[in-house]
Amino acid sequence: MEYIELHDKNKDTFSHRTYELLLRICTEFENNCSGILKDNGYSIEAKWNIKDYFKISSASKLHEYEVSINTWFPKPKEFRPFKDWGSNSFAPLNWYQAYNNVKHNRSDMFHFASIENIISALGGLFVILNSQFSTYVFNQYQMNIGFLREDDGYMSTGESLFSIKYPTSWSKTDNVTIDEKHFYKEVKPFQKYIFKNS
């Protein structure tokens, strides 16, 4: 943001810096997805890829999360980074495909490292972190933090570039009430979610 204004007219802007950022963001996304699968006992013989990460969406409802970046002009940019994962069939994510394009063929695909793909990838990383840590993603060191809740349902803090709207389709049985006095004493306080290998 020091060099490129977040504006509709700049959405296709790319550079060596945007290339570097796209690689770093998507690598962090892959690392978080791998961690989720590993911690829940998912294992296959082959190296994991985006089709394995897709399995997380059904458990976490990634496709329902909405993200807004209010510093985008001429109006705030609202998007769902995982909207294409809303069915049971795998569909590629545009920003992740852009990452693979520039990673494997920078000479011909350099233009895919655009500011729009960076913002989409960063929104995807923000969603995957929120799906794991909820509001602690804003500030992991505070138990209670002040949130701004907009009339349109987005939640944000003053420190965050993004606002987020959480899924609304969770049923009452999906919600868990945590007794914090006992929760932090447990060695393994969470149950595993079984991801199918097929």
C-alpha cells in the first residue's frame, strides 16, 4: 500500500514485490491448511494439494465467509475468497491458480501476481485463520478485545485491514459452549474432525 493505491484502476498492477507477496501469502495458506489436516489425522500417501485443502471447506464453511477491505476505492471491496467451494465438487480458486501460475512459470505468467489476486489471497488466508481462531485472529494476546460491528454484519477492529462476516448457517447443535476454567486444563481440549481420504 506504500506504492500501489488500492483502487479499481490498479487491480491488474503487478511487480516483483506483488509476486513475492503472493508467494508468501499462499505458502502461509498452504501451511495452515496442512496443519488443520495433520492435526485431525488426515493422511494420504501422496503430497497434499489444493484438492486436499478443499476438504476443510465443508467442515469450516469457508465458502460462506465474507471479507471486506474498506481501504479499497472507489468503494469498499467485498468478496468471498472461497465462494467457488460452495458445493461438494472441487472447483479451483482464481487467486490460488494465479499463485500456481506465477510460481511455475513466472516468465509468461508474471501478470497474475496482480494486486487484486494478492488481496483475494490475503482475504483467503484471513478466512482460514478466522475459521480456526475466530476473533483471536485479530489479537491473539487479548482475551477481551473491542470489536466494531457494522450495520451490514461485518466485524472488525481498528488494527485490521479486513472486516469479516461469519457464516450464518451454523445450526444450534454446531455451536459449542466452552467452560474456560476446565478448557485450559485439558491436554487435548478439541475433538478431531475426520476428513475422508477419498
